[in-house]
Amino acid sequence: MPEISRFLGIVIAMYYGEHDPPHFHVKYGDYEASIRIQDGAVEGKLPRRALSLVLEWYGMHRDELMDDWNLAQQRRPLRKIEPLE
């Protein structure tokens, strides 16, 4: 699973050739979730603080996430996205 960003112990990644709807994966320690790019809907579990940080980051990078989703569907290299600071 290609990593596209990492910050504060949170890893953001996408799989190649994934199923719709467009989404990205989040791993934080033993927790995992996926976030839909279109509306930010969450599947899975993350601690409240980590989820808040991920959603803040997602709001800043939604267009870049969609660009990476399109690249992943074409099995092309993904672009790194700036971490939350």
C-alpha cells in the first residue's frame, strides 16, 4: 500500500486498483480506517484526536487525494502529499 503522507504517527496510504467510491486508508498504531474522498465519511476506528487531525488534513488536500486516486486507478506512481504541521 503506497504511503502518500505521514504525520504525528498517522500513516495515509492508497491501494492500487481499489474499488469505488474513491477513498484513502489511515493507520494509527493498532487502529485503521478508510475515509471517502467525496464526503469524508469514515469506516473503521481511530481515536478522536487522530480522526480530528486526519479530517483537518483531508479538508486541506481533497483535490490532491482525488488526483492520487486517479493515478492509483491507472497503476501509476502516487504523489506525496504534505503532512499536517
